[in-house]
Amino acid sequence: MKFFLIAVGRTANIAVKSCIDNYLSRLKHYAQVDVHIIADIKDNRNMSRDQQKVAECERILRVIEAGDRVVLLDERGRQPTSTEFATQLQKRMASGLRRLVFVIGGPYGFSQALYDRADSQLSLSRMTFNHEMVRLIFIEQLYRAFTILNNEPYHHE
């Protein structure tokens, strides 16, 4: 199974990008994880928040394939523990699923069309993080999940 992360906007903070790259490198030992960056909407000053969400989500939907299972990283989603998240990943990997897609939206979230396409929503916290930090936290949690599944000493309870 392939893991696919779609995110809106590039990671400008060099320190955060370095940490993301570090965890992506570590993840190569467990799974194929591809990251697809959706470019920020240019000239969005004359767009409402809803218009911006729709434009971003149209770009996201072009990348999602018909058989993909789509999980939105959304503040209203379920908040599993790291161990529960690992168990969910294991079940999905055992199901024969070809590609599991996680989506990090833009600053205003997702349009209704993307909520309608998604299979589930996942929240990393009830707190709000900027999009760069969400990428880092999510990728670290994905790495943590694989270490849990492989009984490696990275995760402590």
C-alpha cells in the first residue's frame, strides 16, 4: 500500500522542512510515502474564504484517484491515540487498499465537495497549528505508528 499526503502550500520554514525530510527518510524503511504539494492560490485577495476553499479543493480533487481512501486532517475529526492510529493503519494495510490519501487543507479548511469525497476525518489536536507544523506532526505520527507496529522502542506509554 502507498501512503499519499496532499498539502496546500509549500513549507517555507527551513527548520520545519528539515524535520519533515528527516521523518520522510525514516519512513522509507517501512512504506512508500509520497507528498504532493498543491500550490497556493495566486491573487486570492479578491476571493472570499469560501471561493478560496473551493479553488484549493478543486486542485486537490484532481490528484485523488477513484479507488483512493481519503482522510482529511481536520479539527473536527476523530482524535485517536498514537497506538489507535497505528492499529487503524494496520487494518487498512491488511485490507488490500492500494492507496491511502491524507489531505492537509489551506488556511480556511475544506470545501463541502472535499468533505463529501472523504472517507473520514482525523484530528491531530483540538488546538490549531499552522500548515507547516501540521505536516511535521502528521509525518512524525505516521513514523511513530510504524515503529509501534514493528515493536520498536521509539514510542513509550
